[in-house]
Amino acid sequence: MGVLIVLVWVIAALFASQIAPFQPLTQNVSARLQAPGLDVHTWGTDELGRDIFSRVLYGGRITIPAGVLVIVIGSILGTVIGAVAGYVGGMWDEIIMRITELFMAFPTIILAMAITAALGADIRNAIIALVIVWWPSYARLVRGIVLKVKRNEYVEAAHCIGASNFYILTRTVLPNCIAPTIVLTTLDIGNAILTFAGLSFLGLGPEPTSPEWGRMVAVGIDYFDQWWTWLFPGLAMATLVVASNFIGDSLHEIFDPRLR
């Protein structure tokens, strides 16, 4: 079910130009705040007469790639840092973990807001801010797994036959860290989408006219009685986040033999 929902939204975003009946920025003030119906605007229109259905479809081209990009970059960066810290140990482990804990001491959305505000409000800076606040969780996870794995006998055997530290880390230790990282990555995609939408909701994401889902909800709150202006982009986010959680829970059960 989770995969099906994600595929529906990905396909809808990819083929938005063929599916959407209107361009996302096309205005028709005479049809502003039109309620959903079976005629032209099936999901209604916003305060400028723009078609909600078309804007939600095009908004998927912003929100979904942004959330995925944050998790991909953050997970790779955090995995590398955590693996090096756990495998090398000693002073470097202490330094890296204290830096990691410094980032984790702040609430995610608050730190992301501060970084985005400092860099400037746009999509690129919002993604950079989220990557900065997201990598520590992966670093801590991978470091803990590496500390456990590197004490196993097959790692000691690799040392005995003369394998280099780089080879042991990349070919022997890291493959045993992949499964938990994949589960966390899948679960975090929904959280990253929500956090990116939250930055947009607060005006720290794309430009105001952008059909990004969080921005659409923020504008719709000003017209709360016209429920369709905020409900449909909100449902888009909710279904995508729930679907990613479904996938993450299923992968957790698959990779953990105790839950099969």
C-alpha cells in the first residue's frame, strides 16, 4: 500500500504537465475561491483563481524531490562520518561525536529555520539547512553499529590476512550497516517532506507564488472557511508521509529476523 501511494504521487508529479488541466501560475480572478465541483475546477480555486488540482500536482515536483534529496545527501554524509568515527575510535571518535551531539541538541525545525534565515529564503538554502540538521542521526546510528561489527571474528580475520583498514571498513563493516540505514532513510523521507513544507509554511522556502504544498497550506490558512485551499495540499503531504512510514515499517520487519 505504501509503495502504491508513493508511486501514484511520483507519477502524478512526473506527468503533471500532461495531467493538470491548467498551468500552476495561471490566474483567473473572476473564478477566485471557487468551491470544488464536477465542472472545470474539480478541487476548487485559490484566492487568485488558480486551479488547486493543477497546483498540487506541480507542487509534487518541488516537495518530493526536496525531501528525497535531503535524506539521500544527509544519509550518505552521516554514514561516512559515523563509520569513520566508529572504526577509527579514540580522539577522533570523541571529537566527531561531540560535534554530532552539538547539532542534535537543537530541535530540528528551529535549527533549520535559523540556518535558512541566515543563508536566505529559497529552495536551495532550505535543502542545505535540512541536510545540516539531518546527518547527525545517521552518524550516531552507523557509529553504534560499526562499534559492534568491528569486534566480530570475520573482521579480525580480515586484519590477519593483511587487508587494509579502508578495505575492511568499506567491504566488510559497512555492508552490515546498510539494512538499519535503509529503514531509517525510508522513515525519514516523510519527516523531511514535512519539515521542508514547514519551512515553506513559515516563508523560508520557495517564493510565495510557488505551488509548493507547505506554502499552499500557509496561504490557505488565511482563507480558512474555504477549506479546499488548504485541505488538498495538506492531504497530499499526509498521504505521502503515511506511505513512507508504511514502507519503513515493512522494511524494518523484513530486515529484522525477530519480527518476521
